[in-house]
Amino acid sequence: MSVTGSLRERQAERGRARSDSRNLLGNAYEGSLMDLSALSAALKNVRASTPLVHCITNYVTVNDCANALLACGGSPIMSDEPLDVEDIQTICGGLVLNIGTLNERTIAGMHVAGKRATELGHPIVLDPVGAGASALRTKTASDLLDAYDIAVIRGNMSEMKALAGAAATTRGVDVNPDDAVTEGNLAESAAFAKALAAKAGSIVAVTGAIDLVADAERAYAIRNGSPIMGKITGTGCMLTCVTAAYAVANRDQLLEAVVAAVAGSGVAGEMAAARMQPVDGNASFRNYLIDAYFNINGQALEAVARVEEL
């Protein structure tokens, strides 16, 4: 990956610049070193501003992405037609580029939209789905990162390593078990995330059983979520779109906004899991998860978000 020229300089400059309450889920994380009021403030800003997000995402999960955006307080527009996306991006506040189901038209649309978003200074969130699984996916993700001002990269560790040029063997769109972030490799993983953030001039969100959010100088581990989230398709894609809404609504505190989006997604997963009955399966969980995005509030985030600065 080579981020070159004035764009790299802009990205690097931006990268440098930048309780006791309870609910049904339990207590606040005792080891949190982050002011968790920043999480509820970020959510409040999303709901107060209803950010309009242009999503070029994959057709497997597009409906759930739109519903998750609506549930969290944002507003979605889905368009990947190259003749349409420039006008659409002009009226939106941010852009999602998700490479999950690539074809020549969507790639062309991503470049047109990415160029316009960069010109307008709109936050772009890149989701390099399956990077490393095929040459086309890896090249497309790398080309987008090189060409446009990417505010946030959100993916699993295998995808991030492929994007950074590190050795990684991907399992389709799932993280390779050897790449998973664990308590044992947490410090090493955080160092990698910060290095990638510095290289790309972007916030990096590595999601998995333990989530990491980092810029060039700071990294946070987030330990919220439910294993059932891995039993439905689209939880990562939904999070990417929700992250874009948080980025649009909290441009001056981008790192904190991404932490809030990731932690909020994990808390929503826990809320959904708490509703599961013996007769429920993953389809019910999917609906409960979107319900949780709708119902989550700042008090819940501050009460149960488990965020640790590394």
C-alpha cells in the first residue's frame, strides 16, 4: 500500500491533528480509562442532526445497513450507479465504500463518489470486505485508500493486514483465527492498528471478539458484543454505515465518534442477546439487533461500554 503525494500529506496532518449507573446489562467496565460521557455525546449528536449517509455497500446486506442507519438516528441513501453517485454525494454528509460484492460498475461508482466526497471534505468510511481473499478485492481497497481522503477504515484483522501489505490468509470475509485479536496479542495488535492509522492518515477500527479503535497516537480496546453477532451476515456492514453517521455528526472528535459507534454496536449486540428466548434463532437476533440500535441511549452506553485505553 502506498499513499502518495499531497493526499498523503493531508491525511497525515489530519491524523496528527486529530460510572456507577446500571441497566439490565450490568455495570460499567471498571478498567475504562476513557471519559464515557463522550460516547453518549456522540450518540446525541447523531440523533440531533440525522446525518445523511451515501452508502455504496454490498447487495447481501444493503437492506439491513439502511435499517441500522435509520435505527441509530441517521438517514441512508443507497446508490452505486456512476452516473448518479456524484449528485447523490453532493447532497449527503458522508460516504461508505464497502467492497463486499464488487463489479466493474460499483468500482467505477466508488471512484466517482470518492472523488466528490474528498472534494467536499465529507468523511469516507472504507470497509475492505474480504481484502486478501482475491486480487481484485485487495487492489480495489488499496486503490481507494490511495486515491481518496479516507476518514475511517473498518474491518477485521485479516482484512487490515492484507490492506497494509502484511502476510495474512483470509477465510472469505471472516477473520483468520491466526489473525484474531486476543488478550495475548492485544499490545501487538494495538501497535499494528496505530501504525496503519499513521500510514493511512485514517482512524482504524479493527473489529472482532475484542475491538480496537486507533489513530496514530492512541488505541482503545472495546470488549462489548455477543458471539451471536457472528451468526448473522451484515453486522460488520451495518457497523460501517453506523460509523459513517457518527463521523458526519462528530467531525471534530472523530476518534471518539468511532469508539462510540463500535462500543454502541457491541452494547446493541448484548441488548439483542438479552432478549433471546429458547425458540429464537439468528433471524430473531437480527431483528433484535436493529431494535437495539433504535432503543440504545447515552445512559446505556455510559453504563456498560467496556472501553480501555491501551
